[in-house]
Amino acid sequence: MTQQKNKPRSRIRKTQSPYQHLETLAKGILAWAGTLGIVGGFWVIAHFLFQK
């Protein structure tokens, strides 16, 4: 409750609002790409190891 009073939210929110949505979207896409890449890489390696 003390943090809400100390932070000037209205001023910060107005400046960040147009870019915040794009930033969160980009972070989400990067996170998905990273996780899929890691999982895909491990799956491919395991697949080739088990095949041979």
C-alpha cells in the first residue's frame, strides 16, 4: 500500500502505454521462439541419436 502512494503512476503510464503493448508482444514472441527452438533442437538431437 505504501508503494502505490510513492510511485507517480499516472505520469509513467501515459508515456509508456503506446510502446508497452508492442514491447510485451515482442517479448512474448521471442520467448515462444526461444522455447520452441530449444525444445525442437533437443527433440531433433534425441531423434537422430535414437535412430542411429
